[in-house]
Amino acid sequence: MRSNLGIMKILHLKKRGCFLLKLLCLVVLVLIFCEFLVYYVVIFQCHWPEVKIEAHRSSKQSSASVLKAMFLSDTHLLGEIKGHWLDKLRREWQMERAFQTALSLLEPDIVFILGDVFDEGKWSFSEAWADDVRRFQKMFRHPVCTELMVVVGNHDIGFHYEMTTYKLKRFAKVFNFTSGKLITRKGVNFVMVNSVALEGDGCTVCSRAEAKLMKLSHKLNCSQQHYPLYRRNDAECAGEDSALPEEKNIPFKEKYDVLSREASQKWGSLKIYCGAVCGTAGVPCDWLVEQFVGRRELLVGRGAEQFVDRLVEQFVEK
């Protein structure tokens, strides 16, 4: 009788052990999928827009001449003041996995991050800044065949009256950023702009930025900046992820949500670009800036593909 009870207990423990082992395996598989594989499943569905190229070029020449550019914005790496360690860990793991998976599957030639890389760059002292930079470089590591270009944002150096030469130099030293810098890749010109300096009040930093833009006024193509060009609200915005209908008519504050009307008119009149790619907005927006002779502006989001399609068509026609 006792031996039977002992055998039953052993069988019960084995069944319980098997159940716990299966449960553990299931939990591990779910974690692997949710924290690693899901990024491949989602990003695998993305693709580069098809580019119309002259028929006389070979397919090898065509693929080599097409520039694959990826645009990101507002990563807002949390700092030591407002950032909780658990929140940092979760957010940064997700961003790192998404970025590394995108590099692996899409193989872009160049990646632009359009400002607000850090959440507390405008406040952080040297030690905190160094820690933020170290975490950024780990998350956004990239192969030699992919370039990474970073534009300054208001959270990196502060709003206009918080901006200092020290903060600008600190950012420029890490990211090799200069406002008005012209980058040409495969025949496409990109102008990097410090939109925080487009205040138009004649400050030293503003004057330097405007002077550099004036020198580039005879060139054309795409510009990257953090602040969007002036517009009253999101009413004219198109795109799959544009603002909700009840939010589209909320007015924007000049020099806070968007550039001032005056700065936008001045920036547009320079004729440097036929398209602007911006960050800072919470939702993406693709709209035609009629007063700037049909130029387009994109706030980074899933509307990027349609924006690039239309921009490429303009280049091909020319």
C-alpha cells in the first residue's frame, strides 16, 4: 500500500514537473517572440518605394544609383532627472531592437535622426551628457556601409533663449553637426539645419546659421530640420497616421510647435530645397506648401513613403 502511494506521489511530481517545464518553455518562447522576433515580423513588411529610372540604365547601375535614406526623429533618450531606470531599460531596448532590425532587413545607405535625440540635453551636465551619449552610441550602432547623420533639436540644446554656444559645441563634437551643412550622396543634396536658430532676432548663433543658408541658396533638394515649417494647424495634413479629426484644428504656437511665419517665409524664399523633412510633432503630416512654389514638407511617420515617391517623381521629371 505504501509503495503504491509512493509511486503515485512520484508520478504526480513528474506530471507537475513536466507541466512546469512546459509552462517555462512557453514563457521563454513568448518572451523571445515579443522581445526579439516580433520586430522582424513587422519590419519585414516594410519596403523601399519603387523608383522610376531611365530604361537605358542596367538594373545593376540603377540599384547602385538609388539612395536608400531612412528618417527617424525624437528618440528622447531619458536622462537622470526625469528618467526612471526601468522606463529607460524598456524604452531603449525597444528602440535598439527596432533600429537594429531595420538596419538588418532594409540596409539603408544613410539614416537621419531629426533632433531631440536626448530628452534632457538642455539640462544635463557633463557626466549625465556622457552617459546619454554612451547609451545612444550603443543603441544606434551601425555598420560601416551605413551613415548616421544627426540633426539638433530643442531638447538637445534648449529652446532659443536656453541655447548656448557651449551646448551647440558639445552636440557638434559628438555628432559632427553644423547648421547649414551640405551633404551630397548619390546626387541628392541634403541641407542640415538648426531650426532652433531660425528665430530671426539677430542673435549671434542665428546670424551665423542664416549666413550659411544664404550661401547655399543657389542649390536645391532636401533639407532636414527639427521644427516644422509654419502652419496654423493640422487641418491640411494628409497621411495614414495624421492627427485625429478632432485634433486637426487645434492651433499651433509659433516658435514652440512650429517655426514662426516670418522664419518659414524667409527659409522658403532661399530656394535651397524642394522638400523639407522635419521632426518634433507627435503625429506625422504630409502637406504641400503652396506659398513656396509647390514644395513639400513631411513630418516623419508612415507617410514618408508617399512623400519620397512624389519627391522622386519631381527629380526624374527634371
